[in-house]
Amino acid sequence: MKREMKRWENIHLTGINRLSAHTDFYRYREFSEALTLNKEMSKGYLLLDGEWKFLFLEAPEFSPLNFETGDFEINSLDSIEVPSCWQIQGYGKMHYTDVLYPFPINPPFVPQENPTGIYFKDLILENIKEEKIVLKFNGVDSAFDLYVNGQQVGYSKGSRMPSEFDITEYVRNGSNRLTVRVYQFSDGTYLEDQDMWWLSGIFRSVELFRMNTNTLEDVYIETIPDEDYKNFTLKVAGKFLTSEVTEMKVTLFQKDERVDDFTIEVENGKFQVLRNMVNPLLWNAEEPNLYVATLEYELKNGEKEIIPVRFGVRSINVIDNEIRLNGKRIFFNGVNRHDFNPTMGRTVTYDDMLQDVLLMKKHNINAVRAAHYPNNDVFYDLCDEYGLYVINETDLECHGFENTGNYNWISDNELWEKQYVDRAVRMVKRDRNHPSVIMWSLGNESGAGRNFTAMYDAIKEMDSTRLVHYEGDRVAAYSDVYTTMYTRLNALEEIGKDSEGKKPHILCEYAHAMGNGPGGLTEYQEIMRKYPRLQGGFVWEWYDHGIQQVDEAGNVYYLYGGDYGDFPTNGNFCIDGLVFPDRTPSPGLIEYKKVIEPIVTEEIDLNHLKIKVKNRYDFRNLSGILLHIMVKSFDQLIEEKTISLQSIAAQDEMEITLPINLENALKYDDARIYLSYLEPESTLYANEGHLITSESFLIPATKVEKEYISKALDAEMKIEEDQTQLILENDQFRTVFSKVHGILLSYQINGEEIIQKGPELTLWRAVIDNDMYKKDDWINKHFLKNAKEQFVSIEYQVNEGFVDVEIKKYMSSINQAWGFNLIYHYRITQDGVLNLHLKGEKVLRGNEIPQMLPRIGISMNLNNEYNDVTWYGRGDSESYQDSKRSQSIGLYHKCVEEMHTDYVYPQENGSRCDTSFLALTKGNQSILFNFKELRDFTIHDYETNALEEAKHRGKIEKSPYNVLTIDYRQSGLGSNSCGEEQLPKYRVQIEDFEIGLEIRRIHNEDLIEESKFFRAR
């Protein structure tokens, strides 16, 4: 028997009685109200958000009899907040997948187990006259039926787009019952397999509009440039519900100033007018100048309505194979963004969206890809106002079909064409008045096929002023740009070189920001800036999609896939953003801000204070930007001043001689120049003095070369040894070595133990997300986690004033033929200075060797009472060799706990690169770790095993000591959770190495001077 196709499985339906899509606008009675653009002050507007009654069912077929009628008893039902996602509210099951559909693929059919929510709202309407009453659902996942007072009004699907219904003939004066039956799964679900939590329900606002039957139905504004992009033609077009209105007055405002007005004739309810705009202020992401057009007309009943429409004057097109805005080539430093809130799921507030936009602007981001569906409509208003280029994406992804072997199953099936086109058309009609939207996307990861051609044609028929892109179009047949994702650097460079007659290229996704990362951003930026065909890209992604929880102690942590027992799941793959769930910037975002800096500073000759300043803005002149100059020697301020930059046009550069006293600076050691570029005035997104970017340089002539300075002492050293231990001590120190394991067991100064164990060689780091494709080999093939030192020999020699201890060892792991021959050379002086030189010589036998090691470093356990850390190196945030440009070299202070980066999924973190020395402090005493070469270090109050065993924030078991790791080298971060591996220069190999350092107790006030020399050679 053939299976019956249910309404929510009918691919031939895009909706029932749903009104045509149109741009968002609101009607006002007065100009003073209209110019506020506050929809809650608009005429006939009612927001229906709040408490609704709710009935949750296993499937639609379990709906109670007569549930849609006004007499159906709802008082005893649960209440639910609208908007919200019902899984977040405790109904149904939380489930996260990246690619997989959570049910068998049998399009268009969905499972009988189809969770269903029925929403009820009693609404009082008074004084219903001759008017049109429209109910608007801004977002319902995934399909729904609407009933009013027992009658079915309509049906809709397409979760992330508005659905409007004319309910005029179904309502009455007094109480009215609204009933909405929502289906978790529908045939539309096959088109909505985006990488995110599967969340259902009425998740965006519900609004009601009471409007005149002759009112405006839609309006569309275009701006068309002349040859020089100086003057533009304004095109205003639209239609009314009827032909009763015959004339309309249009007034243009710019920042509340009236700049033009004119009259439009309306014929048969339609209108179109062209109007010259002479030398208007143009819109771009750096200078988001906006106009407001007010449309004023008189209705048949004598009432006047005023409709404000905000727009920007700009054009976007491809000229000479370049994406150009207002005739100028632009470059995208973008991110991919979902609508997300850690307590509400896909339901976001105005403050959420505003905070996102402010953070993006403050971090030099100029573009957003609305991944992978049209975002909440308010987000586009913010992008218009604050200045962000937007790729607006159709609510379309069919990623799960990739695993069937027929990726194009429905994308190349004409029976689905109507569904594809409907989604694109509704998006364009809603958002085409937004100047921030410069490109339409046909969707994401849905294979290829005829339906995309149909979408492209439909979009171009409605809007020929914007570009269209689709990454799945490998030959750019229905794309105006050539788009790829996660393209490796070598391949990207080949695309850049292959420019002759080719469409411009963007990376719609790259640099997967999962966990600790991404690394290698600088190399991507360099390649994209090198070739004109390459016009930037969009990091995946903006936000960690963690679901907030609070434990019994009040500590906040976040859940991810699998934490709800959901299977199959992609686990913490949803924790992949530049911003933590509490909207705190991650180290990755801080690094991205630096890498995409719009002002680049290069050294020319710092011994003569000459630098080059490059303006990488596409439109903005640097004139007036403040350059704050600070010269410091360690923590000592030498000089400080602020100047204003001269005119440096967009994409231009200028040499500058810094106006500081070089003669004075040369008197100091390690004199560094710190440059900060600051906003001279408050902007929409930041206060006066906001840091745009920064740079620092060492004046080469002041570089410190560490010396050896001996200290004569008359302190005898006692040496004891037995079969298992070698002990060196006097009144000032005690050092104990194991003769069995060949390790330093204890290092005491003045009776206080400083080192409790170590140092020992380690090749391991807690796995980061970007190690996910290497970790199995690391753990189960090469057993790097189990690598251990094997004792070979120990010898010591007594000299005048010191003792040398030499320990030879071999390091390898289970069933491995490769390894390292190690020589630990300790020199312990009479006053307790511990000087260490470790030499490692690689041993390569056999062919089965790891191509990359996590790290080569030494680790030791330290007295945790010395809990304050001071270091001279990169900071103050963490840094790694392929992610360190944002962290200037300087003197920094933190406690050990603050050296931890609290990733949602705990992993290796907290490294500080290029460090000359560090000190651990208790009271007025410090333990100095003075490095013979610049080294990276990590210090934590937990062990690596504890970090790896913890799966959530706040769950790391603390150790009774601090663990210090000093790296000869640690491999970079890369982006290989979904992207480029660590580049070869950032990979640690099985290689010869040396690590040299000295450990000694000092007084805090002597730290800087003590760091400039060693007590033992």
C-alpha cells in the first residue's frame, strides 16, 4: 500500500493562505513617531509575545478532538513562553548533529514519531471596524497550522522566514482563540539540516497588525550610480492593497535633516519613481551613512499614514573581475553567525544581536554571513546602522544527503524546485531594502543541481542590484563569485594566481574556531592580500553554541552534543566560535582582531625611529586617528605621547619618524616602543579612545644580552648518597636526585621546597579540538601520552663553588623504535642556584614515526604557595607560535589560576610565547626561571590528565602543586577540526633540541636586574 502523504510532508505545498512576502515596514500617524523607527509606537501594532498555553504531543495524530475550537479547555495546560524553543523549555529531546538527519532519509516523508506542540492564546480584540487584521509569525520550526476560533486559517513552512496570515474574517469583537499546531519534522526539514541544535517551536516573535484595507502593501528602494559613483538615481517602487490611493509624498531625511521631497503618482495601486540624488553620502561598512524616506499618503477615510523606510546609497557589482562597492574594490574580514542564546537557543533578544554587532565592530570585523538562514530581522537593521557587509543566506541545507552517495538527491529534482525558489524569494522580498545585504546566498552544503539555477533566476528577476553566491556551485554557473570553504593555503594560492578572466573569490568558511584556535590566520591573510582575485573570507564561526547550566555551587558551565544522551551526535562540534557562550571574546577573536587590523605598522629602521603605516581600510582616511606612543624598559616608563595621524588615504601608506627622544631611550635596556591606534572620537560602537589595533617593536640597539656574573661565597656543600639518592645541601639549599629514576626529586631553598618533582621531558599536551584527526595515532599508534624517560646513568663532579650532576636517559614510548637520547646537566652552586642544560638527540629507527609531535618540553611540579606569576614575554592572554601576533612582548603579572583559559570543552591552554624569564612569587620572595633562549611556558594548578578527564568548565580536579611546562617547541594550533593543519613551520618534529635555564631565589624588587644575568654557566 502506498504511504499517504500528510500535509506536513507535501512538497507541492509551500503554504496555505499565507500572504505574499514583503519588506518590513510600519505605519505611523505622526512624523515625530515615524522618525523614531520604533515599531511599538506604530499604528495598529500589537506584540503577542509572552505566556501561551501549551500541549506537547508525541505526534500530530495524538491531538485531542476539537483542540482547535474556542471551547477547548486550556486552563489546566502548561504555560510556555513565546518566543522560545520547546526543547530548552523541557519538552522533547535536545539533539545536536552537524551533518546527519536525525531520522531515516525517505523524502518527503518524516517519522511517525513527530513531536508536536499546540499553542493556545486567547486574544481580546475590540472595536473591529472595516480593517485588515494580519497575524505574523517571524519564525516557527519547522511547519505549522494556524486556527482562529475553530477555523483553519492556513499552513506554512520555512522555519527562518516570516509567515503572515489575513485573519480578518475569522476574528470577532471580544475574545478570540488563536491555536497553532507546530510540527518538529516536515518535508521542509530535509531543507533545514544546518549545523546546529535541532530546536523546535515558535522561536521568534508573534505580531498582530490592524491596518486599513487601502494601506501600503510593499515598498522597494534601489540606488543606481552614475559612471563616477558621485550621483545616484533613487528608485522607489511598490504597491498598495487597493487602487484607492492615487498620490504619495516622499520626503528624504539624513540624520533628521530634511534633504529632499517629491510626489509620486499611484496608478492602479502601483507606483515607481526615479529621483536624482546629487553627491549623496554613500553607505559602506566603514561609513554607514543612512537615509530615511518617509512615504506619506491619505487614505479613503481621510486618515494619513506615514511609513518610514531606511536605506543606504550604494551599489555592489563585479567590475574587472573584482567585487566593488561604489566602484571601489572591497575586502571581507568576516565571520559566520547563527542566531543563538545559551539559555534560549535560537531565540535571541535585541541586546544579544546588538552585543554581537558591537563586538564585531570593535574587533575589526566588517562582514557577516548569515549562516545558514535569514537571521532575525532586527539583526539587519543593526548591520545597516553600525556598518557590516552581509551575505544573506537562504534557509537551505541538505547536508545529510552527502552521506547517501547522492548529494544532489533533491537539489537536482524538479519536484522540489518550488520549495527551493520559495525560500529564496521570501528572503529577498523581506530584506531587499537593507543596504548591508550586498550578496544573496542560495544556501549551504546542499549539493548542486537545477533547483539552484531556478533560485538564481528568481532572485535576479526581483533584484538585479546584488550579487549571488553558492559555494556548492563548483564552476560558478549560478554564482556571481567563486566561493570555496576550508581551502588549504596552497590551493588558495593557486586560485589567486588563476585570475585571468575568472570571477572573484571569497572563502565563505575558513579558520574553524573550535576550542583553542584557530591558528595560522596570519598566513591566510597574507595569501588573500597578495592576490587581487582573493577578496577575503569568513571565519567559522562567531559563537559557541553551549547550553547554559548552573551546578549546585552556582558555577556556570555549558552542555553540548551528547550531554543529553542524544545519538548520533557530533559532540562538542557546536562549540566552535570566536566568542564564548557568555559572549566573552576568546583568545581566537583577540588574535583575529590583530590579524585583520585595518592599520598595519612595519619596521623600517627603528634605530632611527622610522616606521611605515599602511591604511588597509577600503574607504576611510586615517587623518585624525590618534597614535599613542609609549616607550618602556620592562616595567619602567621612559616616554609617552600621543599624536594625530596625517592624511593617509584608503589603501595608501606613509613613512613616519616617531617623535620620541631616541638619545634618552638608548640609555635603557630592552627599550620597546608600544604603538596604539585610537579612535579620536566616540563612534556608534565604541567610546573615544577605542583601540583599533596596536604594535610594538624593540629598539635593536637596546637589546639585552644576558651575562654570566659569579658570586663568591664561602658556603660549604655537603654531599650524601646511597643506593637510591644523591643529596646536595648546605644551610641555604637542599637538592635531592633519584639514582634509580634519574630525576630531580626535590629542590629546597632555606628549608622550603620549591620543586617537588622534575624536570622531565614531555612530548604530550592535552589534545585540542584541532588535533582531532591526529590524536588517535598519537594515543593508540605512537603512544605519545605514555612516553617515558628510561634511566641510563648519573655522575657528579665537585668543583670550586658548585657541583655538576650529569644524568643520561633515553626517552621513548610503548613499542616505538624512535626516541631521544637525553643529557641533563645540572650545575648547583653553593648559594643554591640551580642551572640546567638539557640536550636531546633524536634516535630514528624504523619507518613508523610520528610526523608531528604535540610538543618537546620539560615539566615540573612546584610549590603552589608561589602563586603569582610575572613574565617577560608575550601576554597578557595566551599565545602559540601560529597565533601570537595579538600579544605584545612585555612584563605581565597574573596569578596561576588566571593563566587558565576556560574553554567550554577543556583542552590545552594558557601558553605564553617568546618568554625571556618568569618569576613565581610569594610575599616578597620570588623564584626566578631565567631562560637562555626565548621559550614558551605554561603554568597551571592542575595536571594534564585532570584537564583531559574534565569534559566541562569548572570540572578540572586541582592538584596540590603547580605544574610548570617549559617548551623547546610546542606545535601550533592550526584549524584542522575543519580546515588547514598546522603549517610545517609550526609542527614539532622528532628533532635534536636544547633547553637551558637557571632557577634561583631573589627578592621581588631585584627581578628585572636579576633577569639580565646567570649565576652559573
